[in-house]
Amino acid sequence: MAGKKTFARLVFLAIISAIIAPLAINGLALVPTLASPSRQTLSAETTTNDTGFTRAEMEARILAVTVRIEMHTWATFGGHHKAITTYSHATILDGKYLVTHNHFKYDLAEQVPEFGEARGYTGISLRTTQGNLVLENAPLASFRVVIEDPQTLVLAFIDEQGRGLFESAGLPSAETIDWQTIDLREGMPLAQVDWDGESAHVDWVPFEAINLGEVEHIEVNNFPRKGSSGSGVFWNGYHLGNTWAENIEVDADSGEITRRYSIIALNSDAVIELAQSEK
């Protein structure tokens, strides 16, 4: 074909975390030379379809079921060790589960000592979107993986009495929905959790496309910040999936970026059934 050719380059944290500097933060890789794209501005006074909630109310409800995951590890520089924290986000289900991404750098089942010979995570902390501690530097044994999909993990935080950590902390839970029950249309606004490096917020982003390959996912017109990996994407307040990766498409001849968007891993049947079975 004559003229310009376009190619897509997927930027996945699982790859990025292995090749960038040790202090890189878990989450989506942001191209440093690019300015952040303008986000769609929608009135906080308008309602989302028939929910009866304003957008501001919907945002508050979404942020209330969102937590920040802080994984503790360390880096070595010139023979010196430094403790570091990597960040991602997750959504609460049924007061005891977190649904998040599945590209952590280290094995979540392998606890390692700080500054020991083996590299890995030394502990986990959880915070609300406003930074309030829910769990502080706990051992990895404080949770277990109950669902492991290609780009989605569900972590269970349950004590010996069967009580969920988040229910005990008085935090609300999200409800999931099967994407197949929704008439997804191009341009339809979805809510995606992003953050500014300190606290989370909600971006209202247009739905663009769906892909039913090995990992069922959708594409939305947004480019969230590093550390937002695993954050929830919602339709009318219902959790659809988690922020998996971001992608750029570049003109092969000019090098001009022609498109930027993020990729959302849709909830599998297992995730939906888990949430519904607990009702």
C-alpha cells in the first residue's frame, strides 16, 4: 500500500518493569516526551443514564470502593540498598476481595526478607484513595490469590473468622456487571480511575472498541498515569474491568503519534460469578 503505514506498539508494565530503572513505579508506562492528552470534560451536574446519580456522586461512590496497593521491595545502587514502594490500584468486592491487574514484577506468593539475597516483595500496604491506611506493611500471607486470569487477579483478605478486611474497615464494595449485557457504543462515556501520584480521581472516557481475543478487553480514549494499573473501569457505577495497559500508534514514516489509548481487561466469568455468589 502506497503512503503512510501505521503500526501499534503495546506498552505493558510486565515488560517495562524489567527494562526501566529500578525505581520505576508499578503501573502504566507513560512516554516521557509526550504531553498528557486532554481529557473529556463532562458536567458534574448531569446524570449517567438512569442511575439517578450526578457524575460527582458517581465519582464519589467509585472512589469509595477503590484502594491503592503499595508493594514494598528494595533497589540496589552501587552496593547500597534502598527500600522502595511500587504502586497500583484495585477495586473492592464483597468486603473481602480486591480485583486488580496481573503483571506484578515479583511473585505475590513468595515473601522475601528486606535487603536479602533474593529479590521480591517484603510486604504489602493498602490505602484508600485519600491515603488513609487500611493495611500497613503486612506479610504477603495476609492475602491469597483466589482468581488468576491472564490480566486480572482477585486477592482475598479474610481473617480466621471469615471476616473481610474491607468490611471490617467499614469500606463499601463495588458490584460487577457482565459486559455482554451492555449495549456498548462508540463514544459512550465510561468511568476510569486515574491518580495524580498522591490521590485518585475519576476520568470520564469515551469507549472506542472491543477485542474478543485471548484476553477480552476494551479500548478507551485515555492515557492514565503510571501507578494506575489495576484501577477499575465502570459503566453506570458497575465494575467492568481493570486498567491493563496503554498503547500508542505511530506513523512509521513520520514518527507522528496518531492515537493514544488505554486497554481494559474485562472481568471474566469467574470474577463475575465470585462477586454474585457472595450476595
